[in-house]
Amino acid sequence: MKPSTFILALLALVAACASAPALFPSLQQAKLQAKTAQGTHDFSVWIAADDESRARGLMFVRELPPDHGMLFLFEFPQEVAFWMKDTVLSLDLIFVDPAGKVLNVAANARPYSLDPIESQGRAIAVLEVVAGTARKIGLKPGDAISFPSLQTTGTVGSVRVEGHPANSTPH
């Protein structure tokens, strides 16, 4: 085997062994479902429920599996704005209200942009997934996002992750 072929094979093996959970080892993970007219779509997400993890988000991530994303949780429903500073991937941002309904979808957000991407109402969560995902699954405002492995409590939409209070503050 040629040395260059061996190196390429070794790199392919390393890439295949690298798993998506290794991206954010300190963040909790959860499963969520998007329910559209086309059906139910399952996602594995990392939970960004504190100021530090929300500020970092998916910055510097170069690849993301199509069924993965990041769920930004807020302690209270609020109008939120995101930007794509230092974000390499184009993403779809899905803003979710306290009832679990999609408020709006910002599709194909431009990498590295400092332009604000705003919720169209008070959001309790924002789901970031690979650009084109919302179109692919037919996701639109009014569709449901459910968090089967999250527990929502209280009347103001505070969220608990796997039984632990979300450590977040309103922006």
C-alpha cells in the first residue's frame, strides 16, 4: 500500500469513528420531534441552556449530521435575535413558542453574518439545524416541535432538562 493511500485510509477511519456527540461533550443531549404535514421527524440535539453555551452555539462547527442540531432554551418566553458570527455552516433557525408551535423559520442563514435573525414573537426555544432541513421536511409556522426527553413546567414556560433546571437568564 502506498504511504499516501495509507494516510487517506487512516484519515477516513478516524473520520468514521468520530461521532457527533463528541462535538459538545459538556452539553446535555435530548431527542425532539418536528411534526409537519409530511410526518414526524426525529432529531438529536445538544441543549444550550445557559449564557455560555447559547453564546457559543454552533460556532466553528464544520459538519453536522442531518438529524442533529442545537436547541437553545430560555427560562422565559421572550423575543430573541441570533446572528451567525463565526458560524461556518449555513443553518435553518426554527423559533418555537411556549406551546411548542413554530413561530417562524429563518431558512439558510448566511454563515459569518452579523445581521440579526429575529423571532416573530416570544420564543421559549430556538432549534438550529443544517440549512435546507426545514424545507426538506416541510416545516412551517404553526407546526409542532415536541421535546419528549425534556420536561416543561410552570405557567411561564420554564424548562427543565432531564429533571435539572435550565440554567439560563432572559436576554
